Amino acid sequence: PHMLLILLLLHGANAALDEPVQKWQTLDGSPPLVIARGGFSGLFPESSLYAYQFAMSNGLPDVVLHCDLQLSSDGKGFCRSGLRLDKSTLIAEVFPKRDKTYKLGTEDIHGWFAVDFTAAELVNNVT
């Protein structure tokens, strides 16, 4: 039994010395592009700062982050999923009287939207 274990270890050590074959099955043979939508959303809330930071620090060197861009009233961009901020933040508690209704196609959408606030209002007050 010990001899079998030694042979297995020697075989594994020998295989580890061989250069790995690196052939990607992409159209041009280059490594696949990993796109993190919303950051590392399986562990952190989608599009949160922590999700993006974790994806950048623990992802591949060429990781690409994809987000749904929202604009504040002063033109600053935010990565948020969905149009309404009240679905994923405490904005309704912080600004209870600043909700609005917008027509989206044929439907009226009611809630709190990034375009109705400055970047400073959102960054300094809303979690």
C-alpha cells in the first residue's frame, strides 16, 4: 500500500512539472472575457460598492464590470439596477416627500429616481 502511494505521488509530481497546455476555445484563441454584471452579486447586493470592489480584487486581471447606469440631476453617473431607488435603498425614509411619477411608455412608474437628486444628496444621505 505504501509503494502505491509513493508511485502516485511521484506521478503527480512529474505531471506538475510538465507545462500546462493553454488552448482557449474562443474564436481567436485568446482567453475568454469575464463580465461581472453588478459586481460580485452572488455574495453582495447587486451594483453595490462592495460587489464591485470584491469583483475587481478577486477577479481575473482583465475583468470587465457591467452596470445599469443612472444619472443624477447634476449629471453624475451611478451603477444601479432598476429605475427606482426605493427598491434597493432607504431613500423613501430619507426623502419621504420627493417621490415622483414618470410615464414610461404607456405605464406610470411611481417612486424615487436618481435624476431627481444631486449626486451629493444621494452619496451623503442614502444607503
